[in-house]
Amino acid sequence: MPGIVGIISQAPNENCQRLLKSMIESMGSEQFYISGNYCVPDMGIYVGWIAQEGSFAASQVFANEEHDIGLIFAGECFGAAEINSLLKAKGHALKNRDDWLVHLYEEEGDKFFEKLNGLFSGLLIDKKRKTAFLFNDRYGAERIYWHETKDAMFFASEAKALLSVLPNLRSFDDEGVAQFLALGCTIEDRTLFRGIRLLPPGSLWAFGRGGCSKSKYFSPKQWESQGHLSADDFQQKFEQTFRRVLPRYFEAELRVGISLTAGLDSRMIMACLPESAQRPVCYTFSGEEQNTLDSRLAARISEMCGLEHMIFRIGRDFFTEFASLFDRTVYVTDGCLGTLGVHEIYFNRMARALAPVRLTGVFGGEILRGVSMFKPVRLSPGLLNGELTRSVEFFARQRERDTAQPVTFAAFREIPEKRFGTPAASRSQVCFRTPYLDNEIVAVAYQIPPNLRTSPVPAYSMVADNNSRLGEIPTDMGPLKETVGLGQTVKRFLLRAAFKLDYIQNEGLPHWLSRVDPLLRRLNSSSRIFGLHKFLHYRSWLQRELAPFVNERIHDVQIRSSPFWNPSFLDELADEHCRGRKNYLYEVDAVLTLEAVERLLFRNYRPNANPESHIGSLTPSPQDFADKRTDL
């Protein structure tokens, strides 16, 4: 995955250069990545970077005219057009499109970091001040893993870069594993790896002659202190902000693709489409054959906006190459995504062949309507050993008692912790963008009136006010209107019931219903009760197409000797799930994901060799995977 790596140390130059090279190579998993390094030995600074060709970070190292300020950067910053004009007026010569970053630092000094808007991390080296600044975005969404020894600070966008040069760190962190099993992720600054921590959100760590000074340039309390607006004032401010902010996310030298669904958040993007130099293309992810409401309604939305629309489908190669795709997913995300996220790299690889920049409405529901998927996983107690069970229960209870302000919880906890794996896998293939984490939009979200905190009304109004024709197309949850007649109310109720049934059928099927699943499938083949919403059928895939994969991995001797699991339960886990007698979907995911972390990053780790996978060497045409759809 693109990112940065670095060492700050007074150790011999040759040693640091050698370690830096290994760190860079550990992250260079795709042919379309480019990389480089920037070293200032007299300051003890050794930093490298990996970026996608043509991306924001590909034109670094960013430097001023005197070359006494250098910036190594990962991710993207938005608002360049607005800032460039101000900098040119002050006499700065901008030789390439992203030089504004270092020139803004020259103008603003330490306040520079507060001005940045996007998901990013970086190291800024100021030779005049003999100081280097390690920083990340205010949400911590662009991660920085770090470890400090007695004579060096190591940091990187991926934990594997640290593991490649610090073999003593290749073991699990007990508390991190307990958090992962309780919540599906680690929380706060914890990771799965002993001795490796995460840079807190909004961090600004200064390295100079006096050592390391750790501070933060932003706290969510700055936004929490805002007062609530009235419903009318909020609607007006929200719409004005959204229309002003959105064009930033269409600025790109590469082609932009809109990842379109039938939901509200991508609909708002389509309703406010800005004029741009190039017309974006739209696409929707879908299943093997059946079209979901997402794909059918997205085609109508695209047609109404005069844009091309494509459907990317799961093919047979998804199943035949699943083991390789799974290993790549775990490797790229450092175990933050496992069995249930294998489709992310698969689909985003297709999307890249069509448009290297992916604009999506993801996280809009979390920021604007309080939607949350951050709940305890509730694994079967029989799976875990006794001591681990108690730790897992502790973290599950701790999360349930969390009383954080809703937007703070979404932006600073759920998205960078629970949801990190999905954008991380996506970013390994495309430039992943969402306007719903723009600083201005998140700031406005704190001003939502309490009675609209979970309401879709602001989104409905946004679409209706900016493109009334799009407001006539229903969402996957029914009519896009606040008030509807009896018939539409019934339809909305049935669609929401179908959504819940899809979840139960695809993921949450209780044990007592599992035995009648074949009957449910036969019933669905004729009536299509299930499948309107969800197309990812991991529960049934792991019972049928992928049952050999599950059995082989779970009966591996290394898993059976793991201190985390009850060996006798592993036999039941594989047998009962693959036979369809019980639903152990999340248990299978937890066991296989931690096994892959141990196998790929600890036991069989080779610093300069990534897992073999066909997806690292193919450059597919989108026509190989997509259907052009005109039928609705």
C-alpha cells in the first residue's frame, strides 16, 4: 500500500540506508507503485515513500526554492486551487502542482499542519530549524505505526515495514489480540504487534537537538464546542458547504470514477456534480449474476446524469484464486481485514483499470446520520482459552459503555479503528476519496440539531434542492421523500425488512436456522426474497465453494497449536460450519485472519518478498470484468 517509512537515528549512515531500503521494499507490492527516498544524514533522518503513478504523492519530494525545506508525504490534501492563488500573490514560484504544501509551511510555520485538509501523513524536514516534524491527519485515518529503541525511532504507514527490520517485534500483543477478538479491530493506539503503537490522531511530533517533543495540533473538542444550529440554518449551511467542497474531490490528472450505489450519500454527490475538465465514469460492485437494487438504481442515476455506468461482478476466479487473494488482503492491511474483506482488492483492482481515482460516498451515514457498525463481535466462548475469554469480555463491555459525542465517535474512533481495513485495501489499488471526511463537512456535522441527528431529511433535501429529477428515483430503502402515501410507506417498510433478511441470510443466520438454509435457498431461487441488497455471500461461500479452503486452513498444525484457541472447538468450527449445521462465520474469520498474520508476517516473513498472487502481475481491462448495463 502507498505510504511512508522512516528512521530517525544517529547510527552509521550505511546501516540506516540498508534498513530503509528493506522497509520500502516490504511495502512495494504492485507494479504501478513508484518509490524513492530522502536522507539528511547530518540530522539523522532517513525517510522513504511509495506512491501510485500519477497520484498526489507521486511528484515528491516536495521542496522550496532553496531546498532547505523538504516534505515526504502519503495520502492527499485538498484545497490546492484556493491556496495556490494566495501563494502566487505572495511571490512563491510553484514549479509543479503540489509544491504549495511546503510554501504554505513557509507562510504559516507551525500553524501549517492545522491548514491541511484530507487523509494524510508525512515528515517535514526544516533544515534551517534543524527539526523534523512527523504528523498525520486529524482523524488518524492515514496510519503511522511506530517503535522506539534506545538509539532510533522507526515509523511507517504499515506495520510490516517495521517487522521487516525489527525481528524482535514479530509477535502478537496480548491486549491487541483481545481487542481484535472482541471488536474486530484494535482501538486507540494499540496494534496486533507487540512493541508497535499507532500515532494518535492529529499528532505533531518534533525531532530536533533536544530529542522528541510530542504534541497534537488538533483535538475534536475544537469542533465539539460549536453550538447547534436550527434546522433551517443547518440545512442552508450544510448545502452551501457541500457544494463548495465537492469540486475539490474531482480535481485530478488521472481519470475519476464514482463508486455509485443506490444510497443517499453517493446520491448527494451525483445531485451536486461540479463542472470538471473530464467527465467521470460511474460503476457499481455486484454479485455473480443477480442485479441488486444498488446496480439497478445506480444505472438509472448515471443515465439521468449523462454518465457512463458499468457493473463489476464477482467471477469464478474470485473462488479459484481465493487463497492468494486472502493472503494479499491480510498482508496489505496488516491483518486489519481478513476473510470477509477479500473482495475489496478484487473489485478495486478492476476499478483501477477503468479509473485510478475512486470517489465514493462512504462514511456519509456515519458522519451525518449516526450510522454505526461498531459493535462487539460476540464470538462463541468455546473458541477461546479461559484467560483470553475474560480479556475479550472486558473490551466488549468497555465499548458498549462508550458515551462519546456521536460525530467524534464516528470520525475519530469508528472510521480509523473499525473501518480502517476497507479503505486500506482500496488504497492499495486506487486513490480513495470521500468528501464526507473533509474538514469543513465534519465541522458542520457537529452543528446538526439534535432532532435531526439520525434523520435522513437533510440528505433528502440536499438531493431535491440540487437535482429534483434524482429525487424522483428511490433509494434502496424506498422513496427519497420525507412524507409519502400509504403505499410508499408499505414499500419502504418491506424494503427495510428485506435489508434485514439479507443480513440474516448472508451473515447473521442463527444456529437454529442454519439447518433449514437449503430450504431457504430453494425458496429464494423462485421467489427472490433475498438478494435485493447484499451480494457478498461469505457465509454460504465458506460452506460451499470455499469449504476446502476453510478445512485446509483450520486443520493446519500451526492453528491447532495456537495459544488463543480451544483445539477441540476447532474441529466443531470447521465441521459444523461447512456442513451448514451452524453459522460460525465470524469465528472462521478470526481464526484464519490471525493465522495469516502469524504465517505471513512472523513465521515465514521474508523482508523483500510479498505473498505470491496473480493480482500483482495482471493489468486487466475493465471489459474483462464489467457489464455495460442499459436495462433497468
